[in-house]
Amino acid sequence: TPTQKPPSRRPGEVPKAGDRQLTQNPKLQPSGAALIIDYGTTSTVPVNSLRGIRQHRKVSPFAYPGQVDVSADVDFTALAEAALDASEGVEVHGPVDQADFLRMMGIAERAAQLEKHAKDEETRKRIESGWRRLVDRGPNGMGKVYKALAIVPENGGRRRPVGFGGSI
């Protein structure tokens, strides 16, 4: 019998589980993983979150063409759903606040080691202020605004990734 051509898809379109191409070439074992860390929300769909950032200040994303970082909040819920819909055999962990993720990963202990071996007081203070800003949940901190999400091969609940409730 002649081989049928798989249905054509638009660029970037994700194949669905019933597509002939997937059933002809099934993936035996999911492999790889994704760790996504960015700012966004988990409680609502991001709306009108397009913004520009220049010299650590929010500005119009249309000001200073070529000199402004253009950004928008990640819809972590949609990202998790897309991962689950696109691939059988994966599981999603999170999103969790960056502060929780980094604390579970041992940021305080690692920072203490770095501070202990800092060459001078200025370096020690820079290390301390840097890691504290990453976990700070206040208005100037990054600990609550940023989130972490993991997409990993399914393991039947035997082990959660480190940073998402699993241990080393």
C-alpha cells in the first residue's frame, strides 16, 4: 500500500495524539525536561501586561526603539496545559514562586558559602543583597513576581523535582 502523506500543518502547530505521523513514529520514552523561570501570574490570565524596561525603569514599550527591553507576563497555566496537550508521558510541576523554588534549591546555604569566602566586605554585601532580592516578596523583590515551572518525563509520582517539593 502506498504511504500516506501526513496532514499538513501550519508552522509552529503542535501535532495531536491522533495524527498519523505520531502513530507511525511513536516516541518510546519521553526524554528531556524544561525549566521555565519568568515573571507572570498563576491566578489570572495576563491582560495588558506588555511593557518596556529601560535602565531598570518601566517605560512605554514603544519609546526609545532598539533601546528598550520589551516584556509581557507569561501565562503559566496556558503553558502547562499546552505541554500536557502536546506530549503524552510528561508531567508539569509548579508554577511555584521563585522565592520558594530558590529556597528549596538551597540559595541561602550557597550564598553563605560565597559570603564566607568573599575577598572583601563590599563583595560580601553585594552577594547578600543579590540573593535576598531574588527571594524578596516585597514590591522591589523578585521572589513573588517570578515563577518557576518544570516539565519532565512522567514518573508515576515517584519523585518530584528538586525545587518543586522533591529532595536531593
